[in-house]
Amino acid sequence: MKNDMTKRLTRTAIIAAIYAVVTIAIAPFSYGNIQFRISEILVLLAVFDPLYIGGLTLGCLIANILGPNGPMDVIFGTLATFISVYAIYFTGKAIKNYKVKLLVASIWPTLFNGLIIGWMLNKLYGLPLLLSIGEVALGELVVITIIGVPLFLVAGSRFKNVMMLK
């Protein structure tokens, strides 16, 4: 039992570290109104296990603490990720078909990050609200739906079995 919890926490910490490192490593593309946060592909992991919610949220928090947008991004950026991965987890529970599950799950980060981060960038930098929302949502759509979902589909059932943390 203790070994199982250690394994789960270790995997979660690794996911948090990967998310933060990848986000920071490509920083010019990870922050701002036009962002392609490649690490966001990892949010789809929440369809497999609720423990990923913590790791992904923590990784986002670390990336936002070290990012250029200050306290607002630490609060609102992390909140957007938390809401997104929570919705992704419930989508994973509600929908059984793997392809449909991934497609529906990919909508949540596009929606929540578009709205929350778009609003935040409007407040921080005076960018036009609707344009900011659209640009952030477009970046999420490209990274998660157009790149991430096909990656998860190609990986198939072998990947699902590895990522289940039970």
C-alpha cells in the first residue's frame, strides 16, 4: 500500500516537473496572448487518473511563478489549469469511448484558458479582450486538440495502461 502511494506521488511529481520545465524551456512561446504551451498536451493525462490534477496544477503553478506575468498569472493561470484538468477528469469518467473522450476533454482547456487567460492578459497589458481570448484559445486548440489528441490516439491502449496510476 505504501509503495503504491509512493509510486503515484512520484509519477505526479514527475508530471509537475515536466510541465514546468517544458513551459519554461520554451518561454517565448509559453506566455503572452499568442502562446503555444506545448506542456499543455499533458493536461489530457487527467482523463486517466485524478492524481494528475495535482501534478498538472503544481507544474503550472511553478511555471507561472517563474514566468513573466507576475502574481496575476500565478493565481489566474493556475486556476485556469486546475479548472481545465478537473473538467478533463470528469469527462474521462463520463465518456467511455476513448476517441470521443479525448476530443471532448480537449475542449475544456481551450475554453477555460481562452476565457481566463484572455481576460488576465486584457487586464495586465490592455490587450483587446475578445482578441486575447481568441488568441489564447487558438493556441490551446492547436496544442491540445490538433497535436495532443492525435498523439494520445497514436499511443493507444498501451499508453492508457501505463498512465493509469492505480
